[in-house]
Amino acid sequence: MAQKLVDDFGGEVPSTFAELESLPGVGHKTASVVMSEAFAYPAFPVDTHVHRCARRWGLCQDTPDVKKVEAALKALFPQESWSKIGLQ
């Protein structure tokens, strides 16, 4: 991953989901955390725990698709709270 950062991005951490997810080992959740924490971009990181709790609490459909869970949670909460709620 470090070599790709140097080769493709001049040693800088990229600031888009697509570019972050192009890095080896970086999935959508990690990209969401980086976008939120490093770039103050409103993102809603959904890890296994958030996914499980959201389904258990009836906040989303019972689906294995994390992006659908993320979309359902984003629809429930104001955008300015997404990053904070994801960490809580």
C-alpha cells in the first residue's frame, strides 16, 4: 500500500473514496474513517459492530450488504452527526 501511495499519489493520502479504496487493504469502512477523520468529510463508517446493532435495533433491513445498512443509517440521522455516531 505504501508503495502505491508513493507511485500513484505522490506520497499523499488521497482524498476521495474511489482513490482510497484503490489502495490494497483499504475497504469502504476504512475509507469512510479516513474521509471523516483526515478530511472532515461527512461519512458514516459501518463496521461489524455498527452493522449488527443497527439490524438488531431495527434501524435497517436484515441484510449482509453493508452499503445498504450505511444508506439506511444515513437516512435516519442528520449529515452533521454521521461521523460522530459512527464512532460512538
